[in-house]
Amino acid sequence: MYRGTFVMYMYALSPVHVGGESVISGIADLPIQRERHTEFPMIQGQSLKGVLRSALCWLNIDEKCNNCKKKENPDEVEKCDIVQELFGYPGGIGGISLTDARILAFPVRALHGVFGWVTCPLVLERYIRDLGIICFGHGLDNIEIPKPEGDEKAIVCNDSNLIVEGRDGAKYIFIEDLQLTCEREDKAEKIGNIISLISQALPEDDKFEILKKKLEKDLVIVSDNLFREIVKFTTEVVARVRIDSTKGTVAKGGLWYEEYLPADTIMYSLIIVPQRHTRNISERLDKLQEKLNNIGILQVGGDETAGKGLERIKIVKGDELSAHRKSGKEKS
């Protein structure tokens, strides 16, 4: 059993590059991290742990952090008892487990509605399973995941901004270079519970209200196979150059291609406090949750000086998530 559980949602405000090994040869010199077996984008837990560890000091989650002199010296920060308590030290284990961040919804351009998000049954099944871990299954029993009948089909809300009505009376959506036929309306009605689960990834902030309403209409469920192709071939691949300062031209070997997760990508990670640790760990995480939800933005991955890697963070406690699902079911 666990002493505490949280889910950390990550909404990309800018393209994100967390480097990994390429599973697709010849597209990018510096690819992003991907799962080996599915080729879905992911961010390894150790990368996220480093981000939170670095952010911990300036978040001031304890009274003694306000006047702490260790912040001025990175080497001294590692000796901070709060940092060691949460994230460990060379001689001992830390107080939390942080899982890899998994993809939840991936942004795609659209003919109508500018853009939407795609997901698939495999991603949703994993998401519901993972939420079951942190809220012990409460409120997630009766969620049915609608599945498209083929790679040419898609499930969207009946009032989606992405829908184009054809001359034959059928409804279509056009995403990237794909034309997909909308599934029957009875399947579209089942997407509501899925949307309510995913929309809680967005911050409770007036600035995100328009995006939340768009997500509620413009989420698309495609087949697992099609989703894999979309996330493999529609990430951003950007040419980067290094200029020779003496010549004003590209330096020798100074041209490379770098892959990014696009802005508006939604991911999530689980934060788990094992039962063996003290109640003090959970209290620290409660404070970390409060601070991060208020401040909101962390920088994840490389190219910080180029404005990349800005993620809007939202942390939800396991029992809060359970309550949200129960109230959602009562409303429906």
C-alpha cells in the first residue's frame, strides 16, 4: 500500500525536447524519448525527478527555505535535508517514486477548427489503469472506452468543431493529411466520460478556460495503429545551426535536426509515496502540490535558452481525483 499518491499533469506551452535514442532512423539527429515497444513519446521518470529536484529550492515548501543560504551554491543544495528526504542522496533512497510521463493527448492540425487532440484506446486504457493505482480504483469502474471500427474511422463529439459534412451526408474530419469518417452518434455519446477524465489535466485557471472548452469538443479517438503513426511522423523536426563567428556562415558540422513534442501536448506521471516512509513525506508533497499548482510552469528538457520545454504543471492528489470522479458520475 501507499502512504500518498498523486498524478502530475503536464501541458506543453512550448515545444519540448527531452533527448533519447532514435527508433526511427534518418529523421532527426537528436530525437525525443520514446517507448521502445509502442514508439509513443514519453519522458523518463529520472528526467522529471531532476526537474522537480532543481525546482524544489526556489518553491520554498518549508519555512526554513526562505532564508536558506544553500540556494546560492548548487553543491550545497544537494546537502539540503528536504531535497534528500524527497529525492534521495548517495547513501540512501528518496521518499517518492516518480513514474515515466506517458502521452495522454497529442495535438494535430485540422482543416476545420484549427487543431484538435488525438488519443487512442490503448492510451486511454493505460490512463484509466494508472488512475486506478493512485485512487485505488474508486469511481473508475464503469468507464467504457469507445473504439473506432478501423484505421479510417474516428470518434468525436457530435458538436465537434472539426467535423466537415460531406455531400454524401456523411461526417468527416480532416487531421494532418488524413480524411477520417466519424463513427455513429451512439459511440460519440460515450466519449463524454473520457473527456471529463482528460480535461482535468488542464489547470483550474481562467486562462485555460477556452482551451478546456475546445478539448471538450475537439478530442478525437483514433485506432491504436493510426495513433502510433501520427505520433511517429507529426512531431516537430527543426533544423538547428551553429554559426562560425569569424565567417558569419554555418560552422563545419554545425547543422543538425532536432525533434520536439509540439506545444499543447498533454502528458501525465504518477507520484507515489511508499508506505515505508514517514507521514512527513506526504506533508512535504502536499506543500509541493500547492506551490506548483500556484506557480504552474516548469522547464523540462533541453534548449532552455531557446524558450523550449515550458510545461504547465498540475498535481492532483489521489483521493481528490477519486472524489472528482464520483461527483462526475453522480452528475451523469
